[in-house]
Amino acid sequence: MVYVDDADVPKYGRGWCHLTADSLGELHAFAARIGLPARAFHRGARHPHYDITADQRLNALRSGAHPVSPREVVRIARQVFVPPPAVASSPSDAQLALFA
């Protein structure tokens, strides 16, 4: 399922909303279908989403996105985000014992 909020965050002289989905594949496919440019994807964000204008939000809603609050869109997007596995900075004693 795809979701869009009504955050209306002011930036660059206009209001911005957020588009997210239950999976990254679904999010990118929906974004492409409604003509969002790849640069609209917020790379490096703690939760995967596209930044979209009010007009793009209306287009997303007409295309099947479900309206949610800004708080809900963050909660949903955070469920999609899977942090990278932690990398050990040095081998453990158990790992070193394998080479003894």
C-alpha cells in the first residue's frame, strides 16, 4: 500500500509532503507510475520517502495513495527501513580462536 501525508513543510517557496509505501519496490514503482523524478526520493533519510509538492500529492491520491497524517507516514516508513548490520571494528576472541 502507498501512503501520502499532508505535512505541507515549507521549503524553496512551496509546501512539501511525503510519499511512502509498505516496501521500497512498491514505493519506487508507484513514484515512477505517477511521474516523480528519482531526485524526489529522499536519499539518506532515516525513513524511505519521496518529497512531493501539493500538486503531486493530489496526483498520488488520485492514483490510489492513501492519505495519512505526517506522524503515520513516518511510522510506516520506519517499518520499511532496515538498518545495515553492525560491523565489528575488531574480531572477537571467539573469531580469533578459529585461526589458532
